[in-house]
Amino acid sequence: MDFSRYLEWIRADGERLAAVADLGMDVDVPSCPGWTVADLVAHTGVVHRHKVQIVGEGWRDGQPAPVDPPAAGVLDWYRGGLDELLDTLAAHDPAEPVATWYPDDQSVGFWYRRMACETVVHRIDAELAHGVVTPIPADLAADAVDEILVVFMTGYPEWADVERTNRTVRLDAADTGASWTLRFATFSGTSPRTGTHYDAEPTFELIDDPEPATTADGAAEDLLLFLWGRRSAEGLTVAGDRSILDDLRQVAADVTQ
């Protein structure tokens, strides 16, 4: 992916979120129960400014405490944070080392992608609140599907005991040609680092299987919004055991918000 595209997407979706929020900040957000648009704007602004700190201050270990949103003027504060995020990311090479919560990618580029995916989902949240949903670019949607599957949902610790099943599913993004095949599994064990014990924790792993038990086809946007709980599976063409999509969505729900 061209990292400049991430900056374009962050700007477009970030500005769209603000424009929609300007229609009314007290409206409930149906995809984020208990939140108003004001809460959504504050949350997204906190996330943006947190990444400004991490990247701008060159954090290599741990992370700073999130800043608190202001009691008033949160939309202007959000807009200022969006500008700071874009300026900060653009000033740093994506290959530059920086702290992230994902062990396999400790680079500024991780935050380019993460902030693009975060911002588009919350842009959709604002639009759902006001009933003015607009499309997600297919290439962004497909990349965000890949992010949620690979970064959030698949894998297990190297110390874990893994129980694999024959419950497999392939997701096909019809508009981009991207495809992902996954197998449902559980893992158990005790983390040697934290001492936390896991008992049959659900997960998925990416596999190569030409004949999965279930397939789900749809536009990349439909796949993305299904995984993030912003759209039902009704927009997908499903063949095979539909219940595995319930498992897929449950794992996604457990690792996102």
C-alpha cells in the first residue's frame, strides 16, 4: 500500500466525520450503544492525539497516557487533533521504529494504517447516527478487512496449546478480488509473562484451504462493516454453515469496539 493513500483517507474520513457531527452532537450513535455523536467525536479525538504523542515524541517502549477531551468545544478540538495527526505522520517515515501494541509491526507505518482504519469506521458511526452513510473506497475497505483479520483476530501465543476445528470460512471481496480463508480454533495455557490463564480462548488462523466449509462473498465494504458490527451479514452471499459467521463476528466483537 502507498502510505500517502493512508494520509488521504485519514483526511477525507476525518473531515467527513466532523462535517456530519456538525449536524448534531447530541444524537445517539446506534452502532456504539450508550454514545452520542459528541462521545464519538471525543473518543476519536483522543485516539488521534494519542498517536500524535507516540509518533511525535518517538516512543519506543510503552505508551503515554491518553489526553482528556475538553469539557466544551470538543468538535474544534477534534479538528485540531486531526490536523496534528496528519502533520505528525507526514513528518515521519513509515519505516521509522516506534512503539505499537502489535509485536509484528513496530513502525510508524503501523499507525498510518491503524488510524486510517479507525477513522473510517468512526466516520461510518457518525453517518449512521444521522442516516447519511456514504461509501467506503473499495481499496481502503479491503485493506481494513485485512487489518482486522490479521492484526486483531488471528493467531495465538507461541506458548499456547491449540485445538483446531474443521470449521473453515472464506471471505471474498468481490469488488477487489481479495480473499481470506480462516479456520476456527481455541487456545489454552498460562502466559509466562503475565501469569494470565486462558481456557479455550476462541481465535481464528489464516489457512490455505481450497474447499472451506463456508464462503461469504460481498463488497469489501460489506465484509468490513460486518466484522466491525456496523452492518449485518444480510449483504453477503453465504454458502455452507452460516453459524461460523456468528463465530467470526463474536471473535471480532471481543477484540474491537
